[in-house]
Amino acid sequence: MTRTLAALVLIALIWAVGLVSFAARIVASTPALEPPRSDAIVALTGASSERLEAAVRLLQDGKGKRLLISGVNPQARRSEVKDVARGVGHRWDCCVDLGIQATSTRGNASETADWVARHGYRTLIIVTADYHMPRAMLELRSRMPDLTLRPFPVVTDTLDARRWLASEGSARRLVVEYSKYLAILTREIVRGIGAKPHGASSAEPLNAQSET
């Protein structure tokens, strides 16, 4: 029983240290540097409008030829999304696609992969909330491992990663996001082990990919 308790305490300690590290990683990711010019831009919708505004600004600055807004409510009109994203001018009218199929981050990855396949893009700027970016990049890279994905995280009022311990709402959201991230990371590690070629040495390192 003592060994079991000690093991549980150790696991809890490792999890807590990982959570603090996750929060620090989010804080360090912003403000994001201006990304290099890419084929296109993808914005993942959420509870805040900041990510859409940032994606539209990147489009208007010529950072990508086209913008996909993934996860749009099917009942939302294009004019309503335009108002939320503060889209203006011909760049919005000609070069913005609204994806209405995705209802989750995994759905965002599938919707983006289909869109990319239709257009033949090779480099993407990914725009989403800072706290959501690590998990989003895992899902996107899982579906599009051969593409160059450039994260552009955006600070939102949904979660203050710099003061998450002082806010019950931010702490709860961060814990949930970190837990989801660990679940996806574990899934990808297991997939990587299962995909190892027969006869490969067990000492071969996994090709882990960074989200930042």
C-alpha cells in the first residue's frame, strides 16, 4: 500500500510539474513573431474573436494567398463572420473560405487537410489561441505530417496564462486543456510505436515534433 501511495504521489507531482511547464510554454509563445510568407493561413474558431482578427490581418498583410476559417457555426452568415473578424476590402471577398464541418480540434485538422488537398498548399500559418496551439498543432501535424506548419498563437481573454493561478476560471480551463493535450500526445506516441518498421531497434528514438 505504501508503494502504491508513493507511486500515486510521484505521478501527481510529475503531472503538476508538467502543468506548470505547459503554462510557461504558453506564456513564452506570445507575442508571436511575424511569420514568413506562406501558401495560406488557417484560423481555428473558438470563444474569442482575437484569433479571427489576427488571421484576417495576416491575410491583408499578404502573409498567405488564402484564408480558411475552420469550425464556423453552419448557421452563421458570411457577413456576420466578416463583422466578427473585422474583415474589409477585396481580400475578404475573394480569398476567405468558411469551414462549417468541424466541431472539434480533430475536426479542424480534418477540415484543414481536405482544404489543403484541394488547393495543393505546402506551407500554412496556423492561428489559434495561445493555450490551444499545442494541442492544435499535434492534431494538424498528425493529419498533415509532410506540410510546413507555422504557429501564430494569439492571446485571448478566455484564459490568462500569466495569471492562471489567480483565476479559478483560467486554472480550470488550463487543467482541461493540458489534460486534452496529454491525451493527444499519448495517442501520437502510441501510434508512433505501432508504426515502427519490423526489425527496427527498440533503442531508436521517436521523431517527436515540437508545436512551437
